[in-house]
Amino acid sequence: MQRIDAGVTGAFVIAPTPFTDDGEVDPASIDRLVAGYLEAGAAGITILGVMGEATKLLADEFKAVTARFLDRVDGRVPVVVGASAPGLVPLVARARDAMAAGAAGVMIACPPGTATEAAVEAYLVEVAAALGQDVPICFQDYPLTTGVNFSVATYRRIVERCPSVVMFKHEDWPGLAKLAEIRRCEREEGLRRLAILTANGGLFLASELHLGADGCMTGYAFPEALVAICRAFRAGARERAEDLFDAHLPLIRLEQQPGVGLALRKEIYRRRGLIASAAVRRPGPTLVPSDHAELDRQLARLARRLDQLGEPVPRGLA
């Protein structure tokens, strides 16, 4: 059985949870998403994070969605399951269920209200102890959503005290200096190296790869672009990677709008035939005609830019 570890590289795609127009979980669309991610060359898949609307799922839905994704992936790539919860008991239950179903690891973020750096450290130590050494942890740093902030010094203590933390999902913003300092500590001070995958829709991916990120873990609706950028960068074709990143950046930026971003992303997936409905479970945003018009414009612009670069035009743009 696959497990995530500190050697992970490449593009992990964060999957949305697809719903029908009536707000029910859509298993058939999960199947199409998995097929699309594997076709795109994703290094891994992450489910039931913020983008996966995990907090809107009932407990039995959470387990069913986890099982469906894992069954369809069938061990071909590692799957990381979001297990964050307000309390330790539900967190441990989610994590154990996910690992028993075949997950490669779990993603954990500090709960909102973790107000001090000492509390951040204590929380991760407690979670790691409760899960045990055989459950690999991807530690998510997402202060824009959680409101939890911590320094490199606290990161360092967590790494030193929690051997099961093997991956860091870095999405502090602004966070480039934080990433650079972590990698410096590893090179110059012997800090244990974690796999660092970055997020925020890929907004800063090119800079993050230059600074030492191993890849990304994010949900941009053209995951084949994330895969191509990471692969080109690792192959030494950095200018080509930057050009491809620049072509996709306007659409990445559009998707990262607070509030409406998930609805835009799901609409792109719907247009690509990977999900049947763009519905966001209530309460959630819906698109208005001007959103659709701007999306049309950005998709047409992206197709032209890719053609100019001699890059293949993905399904949904051709």
C-alpha cells in the first residue's frame, strides 16, 4: 500500500466533491474526475479538504466519498484524505477510516482559534501521538482560511517532535520568504527535510518551484498544466515552465477569487465533462451571467496563448 513520504514530488490534484443539481453527492462524477486526473498524469490526488466542501458532508457521506475515490484510484497514485475536524475524536476517526480504506496519508490543519505558536505546536504533537507513527501526516498551513499563523521556528519544532509529519502543504500568503527560510534551515542547519507542496490555486507556483518546492497540491481545473509545469521545471526546462505558467495565470487568478472561486472551478470541470453539475452545496456561491462571460473570455484567451506556445490545447478549450 502506498504511503506519502518526504520524497514525494510533482502535482497532487485537489478534487472537488461533485454534487447533483439537487445537492446530493454524485458518485458517477467522482469516477470521471479520477479518470481525468489519471489521464492528466497527476502524481497524487487529495480529497475532502477546503475545496472538497468536507465541512458540508454528513459523516456517512464523508466515508462514502472517501471510499469511492479510493476504489476508483485503485492504488495507481497516492490519495491524501483531509481529516481536519474541530475535535480530536472525530479527527482520529476520520483518519483511521481513511487509512483503513487505502489512503496514503491524511491532511491536517490546526483548527480556527489556535491562537498562539505554542498552541500550534502542542496541537500537532497531540494529533501525531493520537494517530500513531504509521499514519503519515501532511501538515496544512492555510492561515487565509483558518486564521492560524506560525513562524519557521514553530515549524522547526513540529518537524523535530513529529516524525510522522512527512509533508507540508504550504499556502501561507505571502509565504515565499517562509518557504525559502525552511529550505535554508534544511541545507545549512540539518533540519529534517519534508516534501513541500504548495497551493493557493497555483498563483505563485513558478516562484515556489524556484525556491525549492517539490511540487503543488492544488485544485486548478486544468491539472495537466500543473503536471506539465512541475515536470518541465524538474527536467531543467525552467523558462518553458515559466511560459506555460504565464499562459495559465489569468485563469488561475480568476479561480482564486474568494467566495465565487469554487463555483468557477466546478463550472470549468462541468464544461470539460468531468462532472455533471457545477453545484456548490448550500450555502455556497452561484455564477451570474457576467461570471460566465468572463470565464468564456479567459478560456478563449488561454486557448490562443497555448496555441502560440505550441502546447496541446486541453479538453474543454479545443
